[in-house]
Amino acid sequence: MDKLLTQKLKTLPAQPGVYFHKDAKGDIIYVGKAAVLRNRVRQYFQASRTRDPKTEALVSEINDVDWMVVDSELEALFLEAEMIRRYLPRYNVLLRDDKSLSYIRIDYDSDYPTVTTTRRPLDDKARYYGPYFSTQAVRQALKLLRRIFPFATKKTPGQKRATLQYHLGLDPGLEEGKTKLEDYRANLRKLIAIIEGKRTKIIKELEKDMKRAAQAKDFEQAAKLRNQLFALQNLNKQVIFSDKEFLDISKDHALSELVNLLSLDTFPRRIEGYDISHMQGTDVVASMVVFTNGVSDKAQYRKFKTRLDHNNDFFNMHETLKRRLDGRNTKAWGLPNLVLIDGGKGQLDAAIQARDEQGHNHIAFIGLAKREEQIVIHNTKSNVILNKSSLNKLGGFYTESDDFTLVNLPHNTNLVKLLQRIRDESHRFAVSYHSVLKIKRQTASALDDVPGIGPATRKKLLRKFGSLRGIVQADENKLSQVVGIKKSRLLKQYLVED
């Protein structure tokens, strides 16, 4: 270990945070979290410690260490997962014992909503939150939250009495009607808000509700809300989900590089990313992903189905941004500080034109071109100024034309990793929505060819069997139970599996 790294390790703080191990090229090869950074990071370099071969290989490559200090373990838990998704360090894959990520599943729209953890999200209309890289931490967090916002974890067939969990204050007791379904869902909305990192907002809501109940002399409800409030306020002492909207984003190196490179006045607290997906102009969709303080904020994601199927990405991007920035949506969702367009000059120009037509000229817009990962800046309309000194420090260069500037940065810089993460997430979200619409259209098209099968019957079949493949594979007896013998024979005649 060289002298510079030895000196740097002496400056490690005794605070919680996320640390980054880097190799000789400056690439991040491992991201970890720690309750006490000083103790955890130094452990890697203690000669007396026995290490497995993979950890030994990691330590042999460490040339530098960096870190981000946060206020609590809860922020470290959340931030670690986001940074791993951003930088994709190879040793996080090699060293992770638990190879599956963990998700929280809430089937909110069910007549008996449950809250569970799973490793495999399904397209079952439930709401999924994650992924999280520490299954144990997620389960501990839910255990703590269940005491504040009681929830059911499973529905037992034939159960008519409230479970023991209800009497322990951990279950709503839907079996005996101890809690109304609408009240239970209201409770789940608060739980979901906590998972999404909005603890402070929920605390304020509980304070208002408690005062309102006291004024109405509903002292039992006021006491219940008071207990929830006190328990929630004490969660900042536990390992739990973070208030990511209150993270000190000046600690994020990628955001700092972004502010310096583009000469932004303030850190962009809300960055929105956009992409278009279609198949030769059919099933055209657009995605809007949101990163709050550099961290993906999936609760804010939105998707758009264009009003016209048009094989023109400039046209589609213009329509999407114009709809996004209309009065109704800006009132409901607020405005971004920075917009990242997946594409080059044409897509960026179309998006900026839509922005200007809606009267939001002050918002900064940039693009990210796929081939060379170039940052695309409109010289007069992007509302950013390229800081050439910062560009040189990052080891980049630029080319300029009459209207646009193309910025090239080394692909291992923090800034490029952040922009790639936003772009890839917007692409993933757009493609997944496009695939859903494409499958629905193909399924509907195949069923349209069957005489006597109308929209209502199609809906009934898909609800029962889930997909066209499920209908094809179902035997005639099961089909007849849904649509009758005559139509089941027609289905078997027309839908022959290849």
C-alpha cells in the first residue's frame, strides 16, 4: 500500500457512509456501505485479517479509496444500492454471497392486500419496490415499519377470525372486519411513502391528522396517530429507508462534476430522462424517468402512449415533452431542473422546441448520443454553459458547430456513469412498456380472427388464462368453463399452437 493511500485512510471519518474502492485507472471496482467508515474501510488493509481469495484479489487491485458521508445507516443502505446500479463494479458481483436482489411486493389493489419480500418480480399488477442489495436489512426495516403501519403478510384460505398478529398490533384484522379495507389502504399508502423515502412528509401529515382528530374530540384516533408519529420519528435511529429527497447531494461526485461542467447555478435536485420506443412506427411509447438528488425515484416515473403511431422519433419526442410540460402535468408533477434526452441533435432540438412552446424556456436540456456517449448541448437553447476548465480536468474534449456542441468525456468518469444510468433506465422503462402493448396487440389480433369472440369475451379469456399462450395451451374443458362449449371448440379450431 503506497504512502498516499496510507495517509488518506487516516482521514476516514467515524461516520456512516458509502465507500468506493478504485483501481490504478481510477475505475470504481467495489462499492460498500458502513456504519463507521473508518473501521470498515481500514479492515480491508489489516494484515492480520484472514480473507477469502476473491476479497484478496479485490484488495490487491485497490489503488485509491473514496467515500460519501451520510447522516445515518439508513441513507447508506439506500445509497449503496443506487451507486452499485450506477457504476456496476465488477467485484460487487464477485463478492456478493446473495446473488439475488430483494424486492418489496405490495398487492395494493387486491381485496386482501399483503406486504411481502421476493426475489422475482412478476407481471401480476402488484407494486414492487427495489431492488435492494441487503435482504436482511429490508426484512428488518419491514419488521420495524409493521409496528407502526400494521399489514398482512398472507391470506389463509378459510380464515374467518383475526390472527394472532392482529392481537399483537401487527395485522389490520380484515378477516373479522376489525379494519375497513379503505382505511387499511390509507395505511398502506403511508407505508409506501416511507419506502419511497418520504418519511418527513408523512410525519407532517400525521401531525395534522392528530390535531384534527383531537379537535373533533376523537381522542382514541388522536392517541393512535400520536403513537404512530412518535414511532416514526424514532426510526431515524434505526436501519431503515432513507429520506433521499434530503440527502446532501453536494457529496455526490457525479452531480458535482455535472454542475461544474455545465456551469449550473445549483445542484439539479430533479433530473428527468426521456426515451422513445416503437417497432417501425407501431405501438409508439415514451418513458419519463426521474432521479431525485442523483438517485432513481421510481414512484415518479411516468409513461406515455403517443396519440399517433409515427415512425419519426423527432415528432414523437416533441409530442412527449409538450404533453409533459403542459399545465396539468406541471402542476401535478412539478418541473425538472435538468432534462436528459436519449438521442442526438434532432431529438434534443425537438424536445427544446416543445419546452419553448409550453413557456418553460428556463429548464436546462441536454442529450446523450449513444454511439460515442457524447453529451449534446444546444449552443443557445440548452441553458447551460460549457466550462472548458472543468472539461480539461475530466480529460475530455469538445467539437462545436453553428448550433450544437458535442462533448466527449472518458467513459469511466463519475458524470458519464450517472448520465448512462439515467439514459439506460429511461430506455429500459420505454422498452418494457412497448413490449406490453405489442403483446396485447398481437394477442388481440389473433383472437380477432376467431368468429364469435368479441371484446368482452377476449377480456374474460385473458383475465382467466393470462396470455394468448395460456389460452392456446388450455384444454377444451377449461375453456368451456369460461366461454361455453361452442366457443371453446371454435378457439381450439382457430388457435393451433405451432
